[in-house]
Amino acid sequence: MTRIVREPGKTMAVDPVCKMTVDEKTAKLKSDYKGTTYYFCAPGCKKAFDENPAKYLRPESQHKTGCGCGCR
């Protein structure tokens, strides 16, 4: 999971579906997958991830136009 620190003492996670930042401490939506916790900004992002986690965890180099994940 990618983490971004925006201010001292505050760790922000990146929603693997839409790439928005999410505060890990206040996030209400999260999923555990293969020993890692992922945080989500909205129910739709969590649902999409839960249905197919591998689709959203591919290395950037494996994404391409039309891959269906919304990255392009």
C-alpha cells in the first residue's frame, strides 16, 4: 500500500481504486487482503476492490489503455 505523509503525525493511505488520499485513523471503510489493510474513500471503491483486488494492485507497468480499472 502506498502511504503519504501530509503533516507531522498524520499518515494518509492511498485508495487503491481511485487514488484519493484517505486518513487511516478516521477511515470507516477498509479491507484486509493478503495481510495488508487497504483504506477507501467511498463504498463504491471498497466494493470494486473487494470484488477483484488483483485488478487494483497490479504494478503501474501492467496497466494499459482499456484495462478496465479506470487508470487511463
